Amino acid sequence: MQTVVQKWGNSLGIRIPSIYAKEFELKNGSYVDISEEDGKIVIIPNRISLEALLTKVTKDNLHEPVETGNSLGKEEW
């Protein structure tokens, strides 16, 4: 699939076809890493790992447990 390189301010930009945007869950404002490998430009979507998200949990932003009532089935708490 081909796309066109276009001027964007002082830089150049490319459009990512919608088929790839959907496949890689890219949206307007998504961050990607761009690198060069063997003479090719490689674009890698940033994926935030669960571990990275959990590092942002602190005592200050951790919410209290929410009571939802008695068990209805074989739940164990």
C-alpha cells in the first residue's frame, strides 16, 4: 500500500491508511515510536503495559472498596 509524504510545518508527514489505524488501534493523538532498521522507517505503536499502568497507582489515588451487596451465586470474596 502506498501513501504520499507531505509537508507539515517544517517537517514531513504521512497518512496512515484507516485499515492500519483500526488494526493497531491508532487514533488522533496516539503516540508512536519511529526508528530506522536496515534502511527502512519503522513505526511502532506505543502499547502501555499493565505494569506501567500499575506504577501510577498510589495511596492518594486508590479508591475505597465499593460494596455491591450479598453474593448471588458461588462468588468468594
